[in-house]
Amino acid sequence: MAISKDTPQTPSKNYGWIVTAAGTAALLALGVLYAWSVFKANIPAEWGWADSQKSLPYSVACVVFSVMTMVGARLLGKYGPRVVVSLGGILAGGGVILSSLSTSPWFFTLAFGVLLGSGIGFVYASASPTALRWFPASKTGLISGIVVAGFGMGSAWVAPLARSLMETIGLQSTMLYMGIGMMVVVIGFAQLLKFPPADFVPDGNTTVKAAASEETNFSTGQTARTWQFYLIWLAFAFGSGAGLMVIGNLASIVKEQVGLPAISAIAVTALAFGNGGGRIVYGMLSDKFGRKAMLTTAFLTQALLVLVLSFTVQGSSLANVPMLIILVVLVGANYGANLAVFPAITKDYFGQKNFAMNYGIVYTAWGLGGFMLSQLAGAIKDATGSYTNAYFLSSGMLVIAAIMMVMLKSPQPKMKAVPAPAAAD
């Protein structure tokens, strides 16, 4: 019997949890992207960067990351997760290492934005699709949430470590050592990633569809021709963009808007825990209550939180440490819902067979949303001296995203489920 790429000869059904843990750990090592606001706040004034230039490496990394998930998804099917994730570790670590060699915003953008973004895209495109192959559809939201929680929580360790290192050895040396560490860790965990064999049946698959010939697995071209794809894409861009705007500027918001610079790293860490935890919780709840309901809830809640953040300024009753920490944790949690539930709804709507590629094109919305709002927020800050108008804009976009979710309907044909044949002992 032929064995698929990176597949063990006698896989255990429990091996899926090893794959899930390895994918989560690899993404956890790449948390430098979500900690960009800490690096941004420590760019020396003598480098002469404008605020919009300080957002550029992060913004470009978001775009490249999302685009390269499509490339990574294509390579995943050809070479398997071990090779693609290892390559991602080399690119990501190399990008951060090269960033340590220059003070130019354009070189930083090329190294941090393009190389790091490409590496993260390769790892991200491989981790969730590989893990999901080991589990039944009833755990799609949970597994997706666990894996991507690693990336969301990455800044929980990067932010305090980076801030501590920058105080002693400076920004550039910090990036050098962190880049080396990222490369080693990601390549190491990549060796544990494997596909199950083609005939593998996950525990918990208790039903099959009555007419297997009617089951629809959309190709990438077919997916892009459905109106559901465009609604999902826009909602993802709006929902993720609002969260990325806050994430990319959080250290500056805490320092300049709220007037609490001493807790900027703590705020970034708190947001990371909210981000990671929200992915798991929303993913798990979406398995029980539905993808649309959870996304609608997350969008409307986030719209309110962003408005509250706009009023959290020096001198207000909201500008205190406990309130700020609670606020950023909730912002992170509702942003995290996007990264757990959108892959799950993509799999539900367009099928498992081409999931990696289909989610790759859906995920470009994340990059565009992040680039658009993080750059716009920087430009608004340069022009007006505050992020207030950016908050109002992102809140409105979140309400529109919630309306889109209410309008959304699955393109899958409705079929009756019947008992699956009993698995052999």
C-alpha cells in the first residue's frame, strides 16, 4: 500500500494530538509579528522614521504572510508539512536576523516584512490543515482554534523577552538572537508534522452523507465563483483589520494615548493571552452553536470594545491599569475568533479536499485588512495626532461584517446523514 508524504507506517489515532501540539508550538515560536508594537516603540529617534514608516514592516508582513499562505498550501500538497514548515522556519528566522543588520525602514520592510511574512505564511498554511486531517468534522473548530492559538499567544513570550533584551543589548542585537532562536525551534517541531494515510478514519466519524456523489468539495476556482466566498472574504478583512490595527499600535496607544508607558509590554502580553484564548473558546463554541452566530457575536462585541478604546485617554476614568488590561484581553479574544472560525467555516462551506488552498485565498483578506487599517491608523495619527478617527472607522467596518454574517448561507447541498459503517476493531 502506498503511503502519503510524511506519513508514519502505522499511525496511531492519538498521533493527531502530537501533530496539533507540534503545529501549535511552531506557530508559537513566530510570535514576533504580533509583538511588533514593542519593537516599533523602541525604534531609536535618531533613525528618523515617521510613524507611518514604523508601521510599514508590520503591514507588509501581514500582506506577504496572507499571500504566501496560498503558495505554502500548494507546496504542502506536493512536499508535505515537514518540508514546508522547515522552509518557513528558515525564511522567518532569516528575515528577523537580516532585520538586525540595518536601520533603514526599507531594508527592515524587505527583511521583516517580506521574508518573515513568507516564512509565517508557509508555517501557517501547513499547521492547521495537517492537524485537521487527524480529527472528525465535529472537532474542526476546536482543533483549528488550538493550532492558531499558538500564533496568537506568541507575543505573550516575545513582548516581555524582547523588552528585557532591548533594555540591555539594544534593538538590533535582540532581533539577531530572536531570529536564530525562531529558526531552530520551528525547524525542530517541523520534524513531528505528518499526514495520516489516505484510508485513515478519525475517531468520532459516526455519520456519512447519504449520497457520497453529491458531497461537494469545491476547487479553488469554484470557490472563487461563489458569492459566499466574497462575503466571507470581506467580513474577514473587516474583522481582522480592526484587531490588527490595535495589535500593531498597542504599545504606542498605551504610551501616548493612555499615558501608561511602563505597562506597554504587559498590555501586549495580556492581548496575546486574550488572542490565543479567544481562538480556542470561539472555535470550540462554533462547533456547538454555529460559525455564523459566533462570528456575528465577535464582530459586534469588538465594535463596542473599539469604541470604548477610543475614549480610553489620559485623564478619563477608563485610563487605569486594571481597566486597560481587561479591555485589551477582550479585544484580543474577539480578534482571535476570526482566526479560529474562518478556517472552520471555509472547511464547512467548501469541503475538506481542497481546504488548504481554499483557505489560502480566503486568508488574503487577513493580510489586506491588516495592511489597510494599520497603515491608515498610522496616517491618521500623523495627520491628526490621535487614533480616534481610525477607531470609529474600524468600528463601523465591524458592524458591516456582522451584517454580512447574518446574510451568509452555505453553498453545500443539503443531504441527509445516515449511520456510517462500523469500523473494524
